[in-house]
Amino acid sequence: MNTSVTLHIDDVGPVLFERSRRARRISISVRPLKGIRVAIPDGTSFSKAKKFVHSNKAWIRKQIDKVRQVEEKCKTLLNHSASIDTVRLHKKLLNQLNELAKANNFVYNKASIRNQKTRWGSCSAKNNISLNIKLIRLPGELIDYVILHELLHTRIKNHGPSFWRALDKLVGDSKAFRKKLNHYSISHL
């Protein structure tokens, strides 16, 4: 037999049979995300290891059930922590939006945080501001730049010269910020 081979065993599924110099006897392990492994000591035949697995199918199935429960708990915990993290990030961006609006006398209608593929932010004709959740991965000064850019659209609805002059008054050199922002790709964040 090779050093390892994976075989499908009825009522159990895929099983990795693997030679092990450290093994003193045939042993079966069932691990989360790794599956079923049979360690075979040198000098023990492959057919003997296969018979050992067949004679322990009931025990293996019990272990599979336990492992699945552990995997499900892990998935639930990961999903829960991801949703908590998302809520925290939404709050952080909304707080930043509110602070900058208040400090610069802007008024907007509604705000939303979305996972967008092409835009860092937008401002609708009704002054609803939408920010991309991926902003959180940018340096703080660029987050402020994007938010102030969208807040300014509550007053100036286009990207004409008056918009850029007004944005320069808010952020300094808006052209330099645009250049920095272009170094970040939304699709890669």
C-alpha cells in the first residue's frame, strides 16, 4: 500500500488510510473539518486496517455526529460574531457621518451602509446618503474625505468647478485625496 489512500466506506463516507511510523496499533480519529483518518503502523496490512474500520462503523458514526455538532456550533459562532462586527462597523461609519455633518453644518435625510461593488458612497436627489462598508478598511483621512464628498452633494448635486472648490475648502487638496483614494480598489477590499 502507498503511504496514504482515501477510500469511500459505506455508511461512513471518505476515510483516509495513512501509514504512521509512530502508530503502535491501528487507530481511528474523527476530527472537525479534517474528517476520518486511520493510522496504520508499519507491518500491519491494509486489509486488516480496512476490516478494523468496518468492525467500528457504529463508533465512527457516533463520532461523526459529535463532530458535526461541533462544526455547526463553530459556524453559528462565526456567523454571530460576523454579524456583531458588521453592526459595530455600521455604527462606526454612521457616527462618523453624523459628527462630520454636525461639525460642517450639513443636513441629510437618511443614511445607509451597504456592501457596494463600484462606489465608495453616493447621495441621492432626496439627500439620502449611502456609504460602502468597505470604507472602514481605508485610512481615516480617506473615510472623512468620502463622507464629506457625499455630504457636500446635499448642497451641490454635480461635480462642477464649484463643487470641487467647496470640497477643497472642507478637506484641503481634494485632488490629492482623490489620487490617494484611487490607490484602493473596492473589488479587492
